[in-house]
Amino acid sequence: MHRRRLLASLGAGVPATLAGCLGGTNDAASDEPAPEIETDWPTGPYADYPTTTVTVRSDDGSVRGAVRAAVAETPPEREIGLSATDSMPSEGGMLYVHDSVGQRQYDMQDMDFGVDFVFADGEGTITAIRNAPAPAADETGTEQQYAGTAQYVLAVSYQWTDDNAVATGDRLDFEL
């Protein structure tokens, strides 16, 4: 498995290329440490997925929130998404990894719970946030479509981004 590190840039970061991903480094002393995530997630059909802690940081490096994410890197994993589970803990998520930045679209097909989709570019900068409520009992979710420009898409519990004041321009910090 390749490793990639996306770090919050503090403006004077030294450019670095890590496993083919251009990102910035930062002064670790200026950043709040990532919180410990206490969760059994992922479980069920995702128990064998690789995992990573995804920390959302503001421009000044302060932590907005963090989740333990199952990593969906392959087309079949991204297609299944979170539709194979009935729920996800508030400290859990799924990180969808694409080969490059592009226009991405996700829907709520076969979903039993709402999520927030956080779209981020190749350096981890958040480009869009979409709050996606659960489909109604008489809906399949296929018509609930959410798009953004991204290489990485983080799905978290519905309104998690609102509860943690996550905004476009914030950065995702994680290792693959």
C-alpha cells in the first residue's frame, strides 16, 4: 500500500512530494495534535478495509474535528460506499480515494441514514461540503445527488460538518 500524507499548510510550508502527491508540510508545533478516536468502526462489510484517521484543520492548524475512516480506494469499494450498513457512528466515516482531481458525484442510493460529503482537492483542501439527508421511506436515494471537485471525498455523519464548523478552505489531514 502506498503512503501519502496530506498536511495543513501554514503558508510558509516547504513543498514536498510524497508518493506522487504534492502537498505542504507545516510546523508541527503550531498545530493542535489530532485527537484520539475511540471507535470500533469500521465494522461489518467494512471490517477488512484499510483505515485512517482524518482530521479537519482550519487555516491556522487548529482541529475542527476528526473521524476514523474506512478507506474506499477501488471502484467496487466506492460503488458500494456506505449502502451496506444501517448506520455509522458519529466518530466514523468513509474516505473515497480517486486517482486524480475531477468532478465527482455521489448519491444516497440504498442509504438508511444521512451523511455529509466533504469534497477535497489533491492537497486536501476542502472545495465543497454537501449535507445529504437520509432518503424518505418511499425513495431509493438515486435522485439525491451531490457533486463537487475532488480527489478525496469524506463521508461523515449527517450535519457533522455543521456541528464542527467545517468550512470550504479547511484541510483534511490523513495518511494512506
